[in-house]
Amino acid sequence: MINAVAILMPTPGRTPKPSDVGVLGSVARMSARRGYPSDLTDAQWALSEPLLREPSTDGRREKHPRRDIVDAILYLVRTAGC
């Protein structure tokens, strides 16, 4: 069995590089905020995004991008030791 957290979590102390993007080429992430070491690389996000449920079409639209929410959860897991 594959440990999903091990796949999604970058190596501690390692800054993601453009080569981590993999098949996505040089597509840049459209975000104005500064990244954290616990943030997903583009390649990791490409693997994990299809695992999330589709957004609901009922009611209001999502306020925050899903990738930012996943990055926040991973930040808490890494820094708080959850």
C-alpha cells in the first residue's frame, strides 16, 4: 500500500524546483502569496487533484481555491505534528 502523505509531502528542507513540475512543463502557479516548504509542487497537485470531489453546483461558489486549502492542511500537519 502506498502512503499518500509521503507522496504529497515534499522532502523536509528542500525547496521545490521548476523540474518538479514534471509533465506540466513550465506552467506557473497563479498565486500572489509566498509559498511554504510544505506546499504541494505542481506535480504533486496534479496527482492529488483528481482525488477530490467535484465542487457542488448548488449554492455559492467556493471562496478559496482547493489547492490553497490542501496546502494549509499540510502546513498544519507538518508544523503542529498532527
